[in-house]
Amino acid sequence: MENRDASLCYIVAAGMSKIGKRGEDGVALFVEAFNEVANIIEPRDIEAIYVGVQSERYEHQIMYGALIAERAGLLMREAYRVEACAAAGALALHTAYMAVRSGLHKVAMAVGLEKMTAKNTEEVTDSLMSASDYYLDQLNNITIPAQYAMLARRYMHDFGAREEDLCLVAVKNHENALYNPKAHIQRRITVEECMNSRPVARPLKLLDSAPISDGAAVVVVASEDVARRYTDTPVRILASTVSSDTLSISQRRDLTWPRAVHSAAEKAYKQARLKPSDIQLAEVHDCFTINEILLYEALGFAPRGRGYLLAREGETQRGGRISVNTSGGLKARGHPVGATGLAQIYEIYQQLTKQAGKRQVDADRAIAVNEGGVNSTAVVHVLAV
Ligand SMILES: CC(C)(COP(=O)(O)OP(=O)(O)OC[C@H]1O[C@@H](n2cnc3c(N)ncnc32)[C@H](O)[C@@H]1OP(=O)(O)O)[C@@H](O)C(=O)NCCC(=O)NCCS
């Protein structure tokens, strides 16, 4: 789809709860995030609400569209839930983007939330596993961490990366989270500590893994003709794309090439009329450290098989050639699954509008990659001021 001037889409406000193990329920976390935007926009202008939630198993709740609209005091609007496991948040934004670009609505709100700690780790692992093919993967008890571990082993075998290289991603993202007051884990770690942390699914260890988090995020988008009513610094969505790959990794020819991410990114670069070297800032889906490295390659930041060298050479540190996961990423900002895609957009919005405080970088073009399943549904956004 070519960008037509009549229907450009801008982010005019974004809010996020503190991420972590929270006492509040999921909807209360939404209210915390919503309060941050309610002061900036006129809530009654919101014509549509799209909500990304991974699972009804944490709080035995569906019908999030109606529930969120009710709690926001926005009844009689178009309001419904979208689903793509960990990509649900970005998919909610994609839906809002389509609503604005089509001319159907002038102002729409994307919401993401998850209350994972309502269940224990075993139950969470089982719930996350429902994002795998039931017959091919779930019945064989192959958990999500085990699947990412297979990608890591294959990658290390094929390209010569070492476990320490994976840990460098965790060290970087933990360092960034120190400067993010809303991050789940604010603790500096070392490669040695990561290497010595307990195994989750070898070679992945505790400190290669995103934590189990609670949290919510909201992003409000508006058409060009009304965007400046709400803010002097609207952030333009240059591209919003989705691609999907096989659900089961057993059906893929190449385990270490996230084809859906590459496909969504190619479409996004074309829509945005940008190339990978134009990107200064990225929030990528580092649910396990190996994935951040795979995504460097799928996004064109590094040639195939050489993504780990970006981590080794510090090119993706805050202020480096491309600042990646300045928020702390899923690893340390936290990964409240349905909220994660919008937490990424929240960070980019903060950065592009120069509100990121001590973690501020100099950037005006950014990309976000959110994925569901094991790189099965990829959602890519390119944003600019
Ligand atoms: C890695 C994992 C299994 C650890 O869970 P666990 O073994 O139950 O760990 P606990 O909750 O008992 O936590 C033990 C300690 O480690 C810390 N911790 C837990 N997960 C952590 C993580 N990923 N990184 C750093 N520290 C972590 C806890 O804060 C806790 O510290 P404390 O004792 O000082 O409070 C769990 O976080 C997990 O499953 N993560 C992956 C989630 C996932 O797959 N997401 C979807 C991907 S798309």
C-alpha cells in the first residue's frame, strides 16, 4: 500500500504501566497506562479500541474489548480483542493503523495487557506452549524455551557463535533497563553471571530468558487532519506490516532464518521508503537472547550468520550504530506477553519525542519487531518524526 496523504496515521499519545510482578489485576494495569494518555488526548474522541491479550488462562477472562471500553468509560464504540500470542500488542496497533488509514476512524486506541503472575511458572509455560502447533509440538511436550534453544544450538553450530555472545545481549539489555524506571528487572549483570545462571533449556539459561511479567500499554493513533490537536510532536507510522510463517518450526527448511520477520521487514522498508542503514533505533523481540541476534540479520542490520558480531562489537549498544532495545527489551524491561508489542512502541515514542530521560538517544527513525509463536507471526512498524 502506498502512503497517500489523505490517510496518514500518527501516534499522538502512549502510556505504559510499571512492568513487573504486580499486585493489581490486568485491567487495573490498563487503567494505569490509560491515565498517562488521558491527560494528553480527549478520551471521548477515541472511536475504536483494539486489545491485544495473549491468554484467557491467567485471569479466566475473554471479551477484553468490551471490558476495556467499559473501564475507559468509552461505551458504544467499536471495541474488540486481537490475538497472535506475543505479537498481539503490535497487531492491535496494526488494526488501529488500518482503521485510521482506511478513513473508518479518526482516532483509535491500541491496548495490550497481560497478568501472567496470576499463575505459576509451570502453568505459564503451558499457556505459552499453546502458541505452538498442537499436534506437532504440544503433544510432544516441546516448550517455547526448548524451541528457542534448538534455534540457538543450530545457530551456534552453523555460524560459530558462542554462548558468551548470547549473554552479551542480556548484559546490554539489563544495562539499558537500569535507566528505565518502568522496567521489570533493574539489575546490572555480567557475562560471567549469565554463563553461570541456571539452565532453562540448554544452551539458554535464566539470564538468556525474558521474565514472566505483568503489565499494560496503550498507544493512541490519529489521522493527519486531527493529530496536531493533541500534540505538537506526533510520531508518524511510516509502515505497519504483518507476515506469517509455519506455526511449527519442524515445518521450516531453515531454523535460524526468521522468514516472517524478514518478509514483514522487507514490506515495511518498501512502504517507508527506507533501508536498514537508515534506522537508528530498534526495539526487537528478545524473548530469548538468541532471538535478538536472529532479528539483527532478518532486519538487515548484519549479513546472514554475522548478527552475533554486532553484539560482540558493541554496535547495538545504546548510542551505538543502531541502538537496540534501549528500554531493556523483553529481557529486562519485561515481557507481559500481550502488552509487549505496545511497550516497544511506547519506548520508541518516548525516544522520538525526546522524553526518554537518562536513556535518551539521538534518533528520528526507528523500527519495532514484535512476534508471536516462534517467529510465526511477525509485526513490524517503522516510525519517524
Ligand atoms: C526463565 C523462567 C523459567 C524462570 O522462572 P522460575 O524458574 O519460576 O523463576 P522464579 O520466578 O522462581 O524466579 C527466581 C528468581 O530469578 C529471578 N528471575 C526469574 N526470571 C528471570 C529472568 N528471566 N531473568 C532474570 N531474573 C529472573 C526472579 O526475580 C527471582 O529472583 P528473586 O528470588 O531475587 O526474587 C521464566 O522466567 C520463563 O519461563 N521465562 C520465559 C517466558 C517465555 O517463554 N516467554 C514467552 C516467549 S515468546
